[in-house]
Amino acid sequence: MEIERKFLLPAPPDDLDRHPSTEIEQGYLAIHADGTEVRVRRRGGTATLTVKSGGGKVRAEEELGLSDADFERLWPLTDGRRIEKVRHVIPTDTDGVEIELDVYTGDLAGLVVAEIEFPGEAEADAFAAPEWLGREVTGDGRFKNQRLAVEGRPDEAG
Amino acid sequence: MEIERKFLLPAPPDDLDRHPSTEIEQGYLAIHADGTEVRVRRRGGTATLTVKSGGGKVRAEEELGLSDADFERLWPLTDGRRIEKVRHVIPTDTDGVEIELDVYTGDLAGLVVAEIEFPGEAEADAFAAPEWLGREVTGDGRFKNQRLAVEGRPDEAG
């Protein structure tokens, strides 16, 4: 289980290069009508297959490791349902809570979204977002990666 | 790629026990609107994850082996999208072409469907179906495993 909050930044922060970053390629094999998704992802040298059950702030999730060869076999089946982004990991004042700041590239270039995972609902509610994080879009389905992959960038973003 | 024809039997043939059979548990993690499906299956002792791209007689397909532990982790995410069946494999007069005859159990009990995979379109067209195979349902979407798993047994079947 994971609890997440999500923010839409008007632009990347200036000091982004101070933080570690990795390139992420992510493609959706299938997205069920109830929101359940199966995606493959390669982040740095590591490839995974992830299943997330349908919508909401609390979702069941399972992840499998993939060999590079398996990733390469599955990737073509995600054609038309892909995102590419550079993820920057930024610490917060709360132990174990980090901001994952995604700067999208490719078709979604210009979009900057931050995601924060919390150990529980209480911690999520208690988090005071710094102003530079911009507008909260936790409940806005258009900013879900699965919809960005299929529908592209929302008009008002970036 | 695979070329398949499919038949709906009124009942299982009498001599079914002469042929080797295995139990199959199959659950769908997600089915995309374009027909692309991601399923997990355990057949005998072997578990796999399969991705098939959207509809039609010719479909792209990739398969990964799964450990028993991985299968057990993913299986709960197929709740409400499952089929159980016993598959009997019956030889034909054509070298390398077998009839896979599925006798469904569980919620789909009473349904009997035969699938035949061919190396190419020419072989599929040339195959003369024996009378006991019943009615051809190759083009009938209601008999796709993915729809049986979600929608249940068609009214007229069995």
C-alpha cells in the first residue's frame, strides 16, 4: 500500500542539479477500465514490471524484477502508452519522506510534477508543502502517469 | 504471432480421458480498451505472465516465466477476472497441429471450447473441422477467455 500526494510545478526549481537524478522510461502494457494498470519501467539499469490495482489514494501494488532481455521484449507492446522523464530525489525535513520530482521529456516536455509517498494517512495530512511545489493535483486524474501516457499533457499544465 | 480457430462444443466428447490433460488457473491483471491483455496463468506446476496485443486473429504475444512466489503475489490482483478449466490436448491428422479442448469449471462450468493454433493462415483455412467440434466461434468475441473471465458464460452456450 502507498499514500501519495502530487503537485504540479510551474517550472523546475533552479537548484535541481544538486539532487541525484535518474532517467525513467515507463510504458503501460494495459490499463483496465477500473484503473488497474500493468506497466514496465526501466530506471537507471533496473527494469521492473508493476501492477497497481484500480484508482484512489490507497492502491494495492506488486512489483517484479525484469531482466533487460524481458524488458526489451515487452517494451514494444507499450507503443502509444509511454512516458519518459528525469526523476530528481529531494529530501524533506521529515525522516524517510522524499520528494520525487519528475521533469518530463519527449512528448510531455515542459511538464514538471512532484510526488511524495508517505508511510500513512496521518503523515500525508500533516505534510506542509513548500510554496515552490506549486499547485496540489493529488485528486486530479489527468496527472496520473497512466493518463499522461495515453492522453498527453493537460492544456493548463506547464 | 499465432493463428487460431475456435469451436463451441455442445458437450465434452466421451473419450476425453484418453488424452493428456492439465488444470489451468488463469486470471487477468488488466484488459486494455483496445483488447490488449495481461494475464497470469498456472498450468500444472508452471506459472507464466503473458501479454497479448489488441484483437483479431493475428496478435503479438510475449510470455515471461514466473516463480510460484511471484504468481501467488499477482493472483490476488486478478480478483473478479478469472477462469478455471481443464485442458485436454487431442492430436489431429496434420503434423504439429493439436486441438486444445477446454472444459471449464467453477463459475463457467458446462462450457466446452476447443482452440486450434496453426503455423499460418493457409493451414488455418485448410483445416477441415470434424463434426464433433460443434459450431465455429472464431470471430465471436464473447468466447474470448478475457471476456469469459469478466462477463461469464454466454447465454446460448452449453
